[in-house]
Amino acid sequence: MIKAIITDIEGTITRISFVKDILFPYAAQHLAQFVEQNQDKPEVAEQILAVKAEIAQPNAPLSSVIDALLGWIAEDKKITPLKQLQGLIWQTGYQQGDFTGHIYPDAQQFLAEQKADGRELYVYSSGSVKAQHLLFEYSDFGDIRPLFADYFDTKVGGKKEQASYENILAQVPFAANEVVFLSDVLAELDAAKAAGMHTLQLWRDDQARSDTHPFIEDFTQFNEALFV
């Protein structure tokens, strides 16, 4: 019945504290210098323009752009240009060995088993596709990018919006009822369910549980009977 799995990252296959305690502070610490030093590079210049558009200040100085970005980090905003820049900054951290990408051991085993069983695996995260690639390339288990068929970020829409999941379905070769979406966040699961997907909540860090979605505490409890 289930032919494809779309997984969230933070709180689902990696611990929330890895992002909040390692990645976010690293990006905040290095953001100003990174933007200043790389502002003329096309991939950075594009995001600077996107920030100016987001704050409705097309002529904003670079200092205002940096202030906006740091404010979004402090407020945990899921804004695309911030996520794109964070991914570029994290790339340096991964490559320098400042940290590796945390993956729960049960999640890594589950994903590998599902891939071996012939299911297609996808990622949908508020972190940029670049950040996703880095996490999996430099994971605790080595480069696990080959497990995944494709990656999606907020370019398809916000994670709490039904249309985002419909946009993903338009890009994968599966019907909604052949897909299960994994997340720890109820609002995301609600949106995926509204788009016709099966849903499964990972309950790892005392998240609110719902009687409208099946849930498991770790992937050793995964069973297709959850979706019958």
C-alpha cells in the first residue's frame, strides 16, 4: 500500500537540539562575516535581494539585511532566503569538521530498510535543500544521500499549508494514498492529511499527541498496519 515515504528532518529523524543548539548558533555566529565577505557571489547576492524584498526595503544597506537575518534566526522564522544562506554557512562548518549531521540510529536503520524494500524516500524540510544535502552528506553514518530520491524545501510552500503537499505530489510518481508523511508537528501532519497523504507522527520530545494521526515513539514501532 505504501510506495513512498516523505520525511521531515528536525524532531523526526534528527534531534531538535542538533538544529537549535548546534546549527542555528553556528549560523548566527558566522552570518554577518559570511554575508559581508561573499555579498558579490551570485548565490549570496540573490538571497540579499530576496531579504530586501521580504522587508520591503529594496535599497536597504547590507547592515539592515544582516540585522533582519539575525532577527529571523532569533525568532526561528522559516523564511526562504535565511534558510538558503544558513545552508551556505553550514557547508563550511561541515567541511571543516566543526560538526557532523545528527541522525537517530533507529531512523538511519529504518530509512535503509525501507529503501532496500523498494520504497522511494523523499525529504521535506523547512531547511533549504542545500542544508538537507549537507546534513546527509556529513551525517553520523557517512554520506546517506543515495537513500533519497528527491528533496523539497519551502520553495514548494510552507510546511503547514495543504497546497505544499499537493505541489510535492505533482512532482512525484505516486498517488496521495500511496504516500506517508512523517513529522513531529501536528499542523504539518494536518496539512499532509488534507492533501490525501497518510500521516505518522514521531513522538520523541513530548510533543502534543493527536487522535487524528497514528504515532510512534521511534522507528522500531513502524508497521504498515498503522495506516489501515
